[in-house]
Amino acid sequence: MSWIEHHQRSEEFASLAEILHRQGELEAAQQNYAIAAAAEIQAINHISPDEPRTLAITVVSSILFRDTP
């Protein structure tokens, strides 16, 4: 998979996690945030060294998703 594929997967799981969180399904939301974070971490491996902004944004996303309750 490419960076964009991993990133899109992350966005899908993060969006689902947001919905679940609003519905009070906190455990399911947390699981989906964890999957989103893992997808962002996988995306990092596909970022070229000449794309520091993309790298920084992807790293921050992975941390935010990982630490979201």
C-alpha cells in the first residue's frame, strides 16, 4: 500500500471513531482510533525524505489518534 492508501484508511477509521465516541461507544471508538494510528504509522514508511511537512503531519496524526480516548 502507498502513503495515500494508508492515510485514507486512517481517516476512515478516525471518522468512524468520532461517530462512535459521540454515540457513547467509547471502547469501540478507542479501538478505531488505535487502528487509525496504526495506519498512519504504516504511512510514515512510505514518505520520501524530501517531504518533511507530510512526515510531520503524519507523525502528529499518529500520536493524536493513539492518545485519543
